[in-house]
Amino acid sequence: MTGDATFSPTNRALSFTIEEGSQNSEQLLEDENNDLGNDCEQLFEIDANEPESERDDTSDQFFEIDSNDNENDRGDLNEQLFDIQGNDHEMSRNDDTVIDGQNGGSQEKVYPQPVVGLEFDSYDDAYNYYNCYAKELGFAIRVKSSWTKRNSKEKRGAVLCCNCEGFKTIKEANSRKKETRTGCLAMIRLRLVESNRWRVDEVKLEHNHLFDPERAQNSKSHKKMDSGAKRKMEPTLDVEVRTIKLYRTPGSDIVGYGSSNSYEGESNSYVDVSKRLKLKQGDARAIYKYFSRVQLTDPNFFYVNDLSDEGHLRNVFWIDSRSRAAYGYFGDVVAFDTTCLSNNYEIPLVAFVGVNHHGQTILLGCGLLADETVETYIWLFRAWLTCMSGRPPQTIITNQCKAMHSAIVEVFPRAHHRLCTSHVVQSILENMEALQDYEAFQMILSRTVYDSLKADEFESGWEDMIQRFGIRNHEFLQTLYEDRERWGPAYSKDTCFAGMPDFQNGESTRPYFDGHIHQRTSLEEFFEVYDFVLENKRQEEARNDLVSRELNPILRTRCYYELQLSKFYTKDVFRKFQHEVAMMSSCFSITQVHTNGPIVTYMVKEREGEEILRGVRNFEVMYDKAGAEVRCMCSCLNLNGYLCRHALCILNYNGVEEIPFQYIFSRWRKDFKRLYVPDLGCNNVDITNPVQWFDHLYRRAMQVVQEGMISQDHYMVSWQAFKESLNKVRLVADKQV
């Protein structure tokens, strides 16, 4: 995980910087980021002699974020405002809650340090940005390697590294040239993504040498930098990363279809007057007591309140440290649960939900909302994104709400916004209950939505359905059909869903607190069960981890693919993949239909059902022989995160003995180390700053604690290490006395 700006409940900056002028600023600390890495395929040739670009680049500044939560005497929560400060400079406390600031060094920095998720319009832009960042810090860069698509000159990825990377070769060892390489590991890895943008997908910030700005200035990468070009390029990371603001828009857009609390038809002035969180007696104190208690045991717990000019509480958002850490592993797909709002529960609760490595839902943040307007959703999404170091999800799934859609376009402009298919289908069925032949309609609707492999199949099926039942002029259906690209599975073949069940026939994600809260649950009762629910879910995850590590599953076939992934996947995900392997037997015919160089298109016939006379469906599968790439039109890989039976048949047909590792995603692996401790930002610490001492030592200690909980042996080693460390620290203190 990487991050730049994070929150903490105490009044201290958590972005670690090396302050210029510090005598010990050259002491860099070991990298402890545990990035997921790139799940996407690396199927390209490597060209280690890629010429360096020599353009320049600049970008906006990153910001440190302080959380001021040291108030000892707090009254009713409605009268308190959670202050967010930048570099201890008090921000305006009016209707706009602003998170802003500057880097904590003694000199203002123009170029932000690289983070995973940073995007650029071109490779040159990316190179120029890293070159400028390096020049300012005092080192030079070079292209370690780059790769292109086979039989194509199109660049697809590159690694830019510090020019002190590596060591002299044997031939160079005897030369008189001064040794400048130190085996430095600092680098960034770039990858061309589907939108023809260049994204940073791996970062290493630590150098193992002193910076030498004078020598770097004369390096090849810096020598010809055009100072006049410094403002031409800037990384297009979402604006909330460069300057994170929790603000309210001047207008107040009203909710559209699908919202239960819509103020449609009412004036904006009435909405503004009534816009406050609906609290009953004792609710404010329950919120305050819970937040105060959690902060004592979870130093990286974060919350923010949104108050009106009159001091009325409008919205609340909170998230614990484990959820913030989990997002680094499972933040690719996020569902936004508004069940309580849609069904008019007593508590206006919303939740951000992800899927972990067992396919189990995990909580990624909660909020209480006063209304469902665009401005409220923008405030909430920005608050949530700020906690996640400004890294947006690849896909966000919501219900049908125009206000929510507008807010997502504003806050997550590059994320894929999809509506929950099962909810859309359910809403259609509820509106069509009066149809004479309702059961037939239900069957045809399900087949049209879930069985259509291509967009034209869906559209022709929909046309046949509305014509058969005479519902062409039904306004609700017309509205949904116009929005079909955001909820129809046939339109989302290239969208990652990471096992979220909402796009599969008959499946939907259960609300995270399902079975624990009901329509009449009060806010006070909710906070009493909140920790209980989270603890149960986390214990379940720990049990599943243990079972997955120790289980040797019973194999159902003799196919090596099944044996191969039984060693990698967690128990629940492997069972789903095992079903795909077993169903390879239903694919009875493979025909080559088209060839374009190394890319061959096959048609796989599959029998449906278990009867003797079964229907047959055709699935188109493309296979790239050069790179062992395979893609099926059923899009099981994007939907579930593993290969389908049709793709497996094609790999087997072409003599591929093992599933290529680019298709074994790390998010499902049982042997992948996941530490649910907070990443407090950059690993470079100003060792003259006592505040940063605490931050860094706390993080290190929590990592030892997390590792120590794996087993009794781990616990004993961790405990012994703590005792030895404490004794050593006390000896140092004794010498100074």
C-alpha cells in the first residue's frame, strides 16, 4: 500500500518528509509497503535499451493533513466541528470544510512523491514528472526496462529507476571510471491502461545512498531539461489527491428516480432549511461516546462531522484503521450500500463495502446522511476518498440515484460506475406485478438480462419482451433502458467486479449489517452492535485464513489446472474455480473460426442443463499464442476474478499445461501477506521530529503485533523481540544519564 496524506485523531501531521537542512536527513528507512502488485498480465517483450526521454514535468503539491481532535471538554455533538488542519494552520470553519496544506519540509516542494494510481496522458508526461521529482530531490533517473506488445512498436510499460540502480558488470569492474552505482532500489513502474493513459502501479521510494544534487545536475536525464517546460505537464491524479477538499457545492440538486427520500417538487429553500441529521434524544451523545472510546484503542481511527452555519449536524463519516488498511488490498471494487436510506430506517446509515480474499464482504467506511442531494454525496465521497490517500476504486457499484451518479462523476471521474443489476431487476419486477402473465415476464426478463452475451442480443431480447407484453410506453422501463449501459451485464464485459455477486443471475450482495439492524433500530442501539458485527466478521476471516492455509482440498478432476490453483487460492474461491474446471466436460466442440497473426478466435460449444436433450450455446474465445493470453466473451475473468471453463478448454486445446500466472490474481491467494495496520504515508522520516518518531515506531510495532498473531510460534518470537528491544533501549537511556 502506498499513501501520501492520512488522518489521525491526534493533532499531528502524519506525512513523513525528510526536511532539508537536517543533519541526518539522508537516513532513509526501509520500505515496508506491501503493494498488491500488478494483477494484469505482463506479456510483452522487454527492451532494456529504451532511450531516455528528456522532457520536463511538474505537478501540483501533495498536502499533509492534520486531524485536530484534542478537545477535552465536548458538549453535545451537534455543537462540535471536527477541525481539519493543514500544517497546523487553522482552516476556515464555515460551510466549506477544507483539507489543505503543504509539505512539512523546511522548503516548499513543487513535485509530489510518486504514489500508486498516479496517471498521465502519455509516457513522456510520466517520464518528465519522475525526472523533475528526482532533480528536486537530488538524484538522477534512467529507464531500466520497457516493453512493447509483440510484433508491435507500441510501448506498453516501463520501469524508471534511480541511476544508482545495479552494480558494475565484470567488464566494467576493471575500468578507471568512478563507481556510482550502489544497488539502489528506488523506482516506479508504469503501465499503459485501457483508457490509453499511463498509470504508476509500483513505487519504491527508498534510496541507499546520499543525494548529490550537483552530480545529478550533470546527469543525462537532467542536463537538457527545458526549464520553460516545467509547467506543461502535470500528473492527472484525481484532484482530491493534489488538493483534498471536503466542500459543499453552491447549488442543491434534488434526488432523481430511485430515491426514497426525494424532495422532488419542493423548493430548494425548503430543502436547505430542513437539511440536518435527524437525531433523537441521546443519539448525539451515543455518537460522541463511541468515537471517543474508539480513539483510545485505535489511533488511526478517523471521523469527520459536517455542520451547517447554524451549528446543526448534517452528515457524519467514520472509518477504523483496519478498514483503511484493507482498502489497500481490496479497493479495486467498492459497493455503496444505501439500504437504510432507501427503506426509511430510523438511522440514515450508508456503508462502503468491498470483497476480501474469501469472497466475504468487508466494511470500508460508514456514514450518516441528512439527505440524498448531490452536495451531500460529494461531501461523503470526498471524505471517504481522503482517508484512502486519494486512491479511487476501479469500479463503484450503487443503486439507482441521479444525485449519487452526479457526485460520482464529480469525485470519481475515472471509476466505472455501475448499478446493481439484481436491484434493477427487482425494481422492474415490483413495477410489473400487475401484468397478466407475470411469471412468463419474470422468466423472459431474467433470460434477457443475464443470458445476453452481447449488447445486440440484449437489445433485441428487450424489444421482443416489451412488444410481447405491450409495455412499450411504460415510463419506468424506458428510463431504465436508456441507462442500460450502467446495469446490463452485456455492457460491462471489460469492467472488473472482483467477485461481487450483483451482476450474476439471482445473486446480490447482502447488506453488511443485515440481520443486526432493522427499521426501528435506534442510533444508540446501532453503536452497541457495531463493534460486535465487525469483530464477528473479522474472526470469520481469521478462521477462513487458517482453514485455507491448512486445507488440502479433494480434487474433482484429473485436470492439472485444478491441482495448480488448489495450492494458491483460498478455500471458498477455489471451490468456485473448481466448478469451472469440472464444467469443462460440458464443452464438447472447439472450432477455429478466425486467425489474425498470433491471435486465433475459437468457437466453443457448451451444453446447458443436465437433461439428455440439452440446449447448446456458443462462446467466442480469443487466444494469443505468442503470449498465452486468453479472453472469453462470457467475461468470467472480470466478473469473478478467475478463468472460465471455455478459456480453460482453449488453453488445454493449445497444450498450455499451467494457467499463466497473470491469471492467478493476488487478491485471491491464501499465501499473500496482508497486514491490517495503517500505512501512515511516506517512509521517509525526519528523525529530528519527535512527532514522526511516534508515528514511525507505532507503525513498526503494530506490524510486529500483526505478525505475532499468526501462530503461537510467531507470538513467542514477537514477545521475545519486544523484551530484547526494551532492554536495549533502556541501556541507551542509562548511558545518557
